[in-house]
Amino acid sequence: MTKARERVLSGMRPTGRVHLGNHLGALDNWVRMQDQYDCFYFVANWHALTDDQDTSAVPRDTLEMLADWLGAGLDPERSTLFIQSLVPEHAELHLLFSMLTPVGWLERVPTYKERIEQQGIASPSYGLLGYPLLQAADILMYKPKWVPVGVDQVPHVELTREVARRFNNAFRPVFPEPDARLTEIPKVPGTDGRKMSKSYDNAIYLSDPPDTVVRKIRPMVTDPARKRRSDPGNPEVCPVFDLHKIFTPAPEREQCALGCRSAGIGCLDCKEVLLRHLAPALDGIRDRRQTFAEKPDVIVEILHEGSKRAQSVARRTMEEVRAAVNLTP
């Protein structure tokens, strides 16, 4: 008898094109997990409402994001790709969890206060406060073993585990507690040295043509101590060298580091080496992405078929949940 594969669940909000930080921090890991695990990856479109109630761009952004997912190597034959709002069972489970979860648990999630402060939100919505609880419903619905996340999302997975324990103790055991699977590359620098982010306008996108990638990399900030070509630098504080660690083979990378410390090479020379290795890594993704971007109907079909598969799992879970909660005669 073949042993069932462990399940993986993760998702992204539909914010449009995927940048290099999203790819290295999550998407590349999702692709590599497909052969070993039973993978469910979803478009978290309800979660998008916590940022903006103007939904006019969400359908288009969903197609853009899925084109990147497919271009990067996600395969609808090996992974279930679906849209959160097409599986309404998520909302029902969220409602039931909201009856069990103390408000204090939600208020202590670090990202809640961070988003209020960063976005200057004077009157936070219930949806923003309950965001991690909807996330818990998204996860527990599919009973995954692993949730691949960045370090900043670990508190959300821990809350999910607490919610599972509380439900299991209040009613009967239904939900196994999932574990976080940390990504190997926790932070990817943007062109200004800060974490790569669309909101900082410092991102390199998987869809960027080669000349755009070159135009973004060449003026990228480096070690501030290197004001002149003759000044020695420190690769360990240089955002360009952070990208070298990801894309450039070790021998050539170390040559760049030595040249930086001795002022034997300039920053533009160092960036040319990076581009020689970064560009080919993006070429294949961009070409595959374009094939899907030109066929939006195919993307829509993939998402609707995946949503049907996801809903069949969700319905089975909710049958267990309703039997455990026992509200109807």
C-alpha cells in the first residue's frame, strides 16, 4: 500500500506581478516541494480586502500572479491551485473559530500592530484583527503537515496551532497541528538596500525584460563606505553581495568579495558579474510566464478546476467539523 504524501498549504494575496523577493522567499520553495508533497496553493483574495476595498484590480492582479506562478514552475497537474473565495467553506470555518478564539490572542499577533502603525490606520476593521484567524481557517481546512512561510509569519502558524488545540479540546479532535517550514532565503534586498517590496518601489519582477533588470541592478546601492573606486569595501554589508550569495557560484563570488575588500574591482564590475548569473535565472521564468500571460482563459480554467478539487477536500473537513460542533438535530 502506497503511503499518502504529507500535505503542504500556502497562499499569497493577489497583488499582481511577483518580484524576486516573493520568488526566492516562497514561490521557488513551493515549486521544489511539488514532487515530494501533496501541495495546495491558493490566491488569498479575501485577505486583499484588509488593505483596500477597491477590488477593481484584483481579477487582473490574480491573472498576473498566476502567470508568474506557472512561469516559475508550479504545475496544476502536481499542485492544487485555487482561489480562496471560490471555496466558501473557508468563511464558515473562520466563523466557527471566531466563536472560540479570545480577542487577546489576535491582538498579540505582531503583524496586527505593525500594519496599524505602518499604514496609519485610525480605526482598524474586524477583518484586519481577524486576519490571522481567517488564515488559520485557510490552513486547517486542508490539514497540512507543513506551512512554508517566512520568519515573520511564524506567529500566524503558532496561532493556528493554538486554534486547532482549542477546537479539539472544546469539541473533539478534528485538526492536526501544522508545522512551519521556514524558507531558506528569509530576506532578499531591493535595489535601495531595504527588503524588496512593491511598496518601496525597489523590486525586480519576474516579468521584467532583460534591459529592465540591467537598468535596475546597475545603480543599485552598495557598501556606503565605497564612495570612490579606490575605497575598499565590506561585502557583508553590501546588498549586491547578498544577491551574489543567491545567484553567483562560490568561486566567482569569493573573487568578487576579495576584489571588493582590496578595491581591486569597482562596484559596476561586481554588478556585471551578478548580472551574468542573475539574467539566465530569470530568462526561463519570463519566457514561460509570457506563454501563460497570453492565454488568460487557460489560467482561469486552471484556477476553477483547482478550486473544485480544493472544495471537495473542504467539504469533507466541514462534515467532520459540523458533526463535532453538533448544532443541528
